[in-house]
Amino acid sequence: MAVIDRPAPPAPPPPTQTPASRWGRIRYRARVLLAEPTTLIGIALVLIFGYLVIAPLVAIVSDAARVQFGDDSRAGAPAGSLTGYYLWRVFRSPISASLFWEPLSHTVVVGLGVVVFAVVLGGSMAWLVTRTNVPGRKFLAGALVVPYMLPSWTFALAWLTLFKNGRSGGTPGFLETWGVQTPDWLAYGAVPIIVTLGLHYYPFVFLLFGNALRRIDSQLEESARVLGANRRQGMRHVVLPLLLPSLSSAVLLVLGRVLGTFGTPYILGLPTDYAMLSTSLYRSIHTRAPGVAAVIAAVIVLLGVLVVLIDMRLVREQRRFVTIGGKGSMDRATDLRRWRWPAYGLAMAVFVTSVVVPLVTLALSTVTYAPGVFRADNFTLKFWTAKSIPEAVGFPHGLLRSDDLYEAMWNSLRIVGMAALVCGLVGLMVGYVVARSPSRRLSGTLRQVSFLPYLVPGIAFAAAYLTLFAVPRGPIPALYGTTLLLVVVMAITHLPYSSRSGISAMMQLGREPEEAAQVAGAGWLTRLRRIVLPIQKGALTTGVLLPFISGLKELSIVIMLTTASTPLLTTLSINLVDFGYRQQANAAVLIIAALSFTVTYLAQRATRSNLATGLGG
């Protein structure tokens, strides 16, 4: 009997999804995302950072390439059209030398001078404190980083108080009062800017070198001596190669800081028209040349990015110089013998020069009529407490009697405090998303975007925010002159520090505590509030306090964004300098220094850390 193969019946068509089933799947996914919103939070943070970090830089480039309102006749094109006019004006025009090339050359000279000054002074002090038996090592380790806590222009005002000559008018300097005529090159310009910025930034090198020297096993040097090398050869062939990564980082990061600094070049360069890129940018904005300012700001951003990218590349090379220390690792201090106390005297001289002399000079200037005259009838408290100072028309009262001081102090504490709190919380959330997100692409993008503000020097970042928020853009209103803009720009500027703190802390926290709470029925907010925040309170405290300390003495970022309605302590002191009221300006800086010292001390107590071992590094 034959068997006939019959074809199999066709497969039934797949069931089509009804609208109800599609809607049910969407609701299910929505419930899952709301229950575990890490991905949603990460996407929201990337979008927010994209607008607050990338959009300002794009706005700068746009302003540099488009005709600004009022420049249509000079550019030969209507406002808003593409143009190369501003590039020509900055780089090739008859005034390009004063706009860009001279400030660029001055910036290079000052940058290299500050690097040499800071590396020599900071490196020698780091070696003295970490690798010798100099007396008082613990005290010196903390004392030599105190200049890092002061506003950078503290040293500039002290220098001006000591060396000012008759060129700039107003109150004479101490030396001029004593009959010593200081030359212009000593009172203003490159030399004082290099010395004062070097005194401010040498603690930065001190911290980097000190940490590197502590990690070097001294047995390596002893092994070189056993093989016949003398101390100089051991230093050149063993220690210096191991310090190269720290040296490169110190050089490049100090250069990056000099690019964005404003207060010191403004105070010490203005009397002789010694402009740097930062002050040239500030001058362009105040002369209502936004296109020119955009080009200069773009150059500063490009230089800052190049500096940090080179530093990141060199840091990767650090693996070539890794040493492995084991049970026998030793840190033997070099015996200075009869040079112990002279070395201690040298270190104390550095401390006195960089801390005691500037602060005492400023303090004396605030309680004397004529600087440098120490007779009883010359001392006064009127610049602090007088109800009326008739000769001071723009500021006719003592600083402590001024409502401007308390308004500026309240604004500083309020705005910087809000910015620091936002910065700390956002930084911790960045760390949470990076550590917990199932998407590597999302976590990697968020990590990189949150680091971008570190690449931009402060003065250029302020110019970028001024460009973006000076006018309404879509649904975003004009924010120039508002408290919100100052809070946002301070929070974003310090985001790299708080986000790195949050990422480091969250990477060390396992998932088990949250998973146990989830099994017990706790929702995401409950787990965050009851588990993550209590465990990570140290990282959160650091992420809040460090931006707060830095924000109190911040000038470069806020100088172009504050108005008469939002004065800060830093802008108040610079305004007093502009008015020529040196005593009140110096008093304002002393108040900032006192607040900075107090907050730093409380921060160290709260976090049980030490600035000498990395706080603020």
C-alpha cells in the first residue's frame, strides 16, 4: 500500500498585538523604570550637562563666527550672518597686537615664570618635609599649604601695598613712604605677577611632589649607592625618573590655572597696561565687543583643553615608573646633621613670606592713615568702624559699618552654599549612575561629560555662560544678573571634583545592602535615603565642602556674571580696588581669608582629613 506524503499545513500567522497589549507592555516598562530609575536619571543628567557644559562652548564658537548686533556696518554683513571679521580683528588687524598677541606673549611669559617659581619652591619644600629629618615636619606639612587657602589676589594686594609707586596715584606704598622709590618693573607687570602667583600655586606643587615622594621606596636609592652611585647620581637616575609624572602634572596644571586667573593680572597689570589673555577677555566684554571676546575665550578654552589632555596622556605614562613596595619598603629620612635648623629656618622663611607677611601687611594697611608710618597718631580703626569717611565718596564709611559688606557676605554664603550643596548631591548621583547603570555607554558618557568643566579655564567658562544666558534662548529666559545663574555656574565649575568623589565612593559600595533592602520591599527612594546616603555621608560631605571652600574665594568665574543686585565678597573687594579705597579693599580680603580658614578647618574636622595630604588637591 503506497503512502502519499502530504505537505504540512501552513503555520498559523503570529498573533498580532492589539493596542491593549502594546499599552500594557509600555506600562510594564514604565513601572520597571520608575522602580529602578537609574537609567532615567542617567539620561536626564547627560541631557542637563550637555546643555550646561557643551552648549555654552558652542555658543562661544557661534558668537565668534556670526556678526553681532551693532557690528553689521564694520563687518559688512547683516547681524546674525556668518563672518570671519572677528578672526581677522583678533589675529590680523592693526589692533591685533594689543588685543591678542601681546596678551598671549605675556601669558606665556607669566605662565612659564610661575611654573619655574612654583616647581622650584614647592618641590624643594616637599623634599625637605618628606625626605629629611628637618625639625617640625608635621607643622611644616600643614603650614606650607596655607597659601592655597587664600584668594590668589591676596598676594597681589599685599605686593601693591608694599611696592606701589606714584605711577598709579592714590595711597602710596610702604617703601615709597619710607623714601624708597620702587621702579615700575618691580611694582607692576610681569615680575610681581610671577612672584605673587608663584607664592599662591607653590602649595599645589608641594602637595603633588609630597605625595609622590612618600610613595618612593628609599631602598631604591640605597641599592643605587650599594652599586657605586653617589647621592647626586642616585637622585638623577632613580628619584627624578620616578617624579616625572608628578612633575609633568604640576607643570601643566599650574599652566592651566594661570590661563584662567584674573584677579592678580588685573591688579598688578592694570597700572602699566600689562594685559594677559584673561584681562584682555574681560576688557573686550566691558567695551561691548562680544565677537572679539568670543574669539579670545575660544583660544583660552582651546589652550586649557590642550593642557589637560597632555596631562592626561602623561599620567598614563606613569605606569612606566611604577615601583612595587613590599614588606621591606622603607622611607628613611636623610639626616641633615648640622643643617637641620638652617633648613627649618628656610622653610619657616617661606611660610612667613607667603602667609605672615601678606596678611600682616594687609592688616597694618587697614589700621593706618599713611601706610608704613608706625606712630601712635597714625593708627586708626576708621576704615573698619567709622560711620562716615567724607573723603571716600564712593564708600563713605568703615567696612564693618557698610550694608554692602553684609549683603555681599550673605550673598556669598547663600549662593556658594546652595551651589556646593547642589554640586555635592549631583556628584553623588553621577557616582550612583556610573556605578549602578546597566548601560556601559551611558555610564561612560556621564563620566566624561561631568569631567568637561575641568578642561575650561574659569574666565573662559564665565564668558561662555555670559554668551549663552545673556539673552532668552527658546524656553530658557535671560539669566544674567540672577542668583540662579551664579549657583548654576559655580556648581557646574566644581562638578568634576564632586563627581569624581562620588564615583570613587560608589565604586567601593557593593550592591548587597540595596539588594537586601529591595528583597524586603524597600523602594528606590527609600534605599537611597536609608542606605546609600548614610553610608556615603563622608563622600557627600567632601563633595559639598570642597566646592564651598573654593567658591568663597572664587573671582575669575563670577567677575563677569555678578551685577549690582548680586554682589559677592570677592567682587566687593575688586570694586573697592577700582575705586582706589585700598584700606577697605584689603579689609574685605582679610574677611574672605578668615572665612576660608574657618571653613577649611571645619572641613578638615568634619571629614577627618588633612589639606597637606590631599584635601583640595
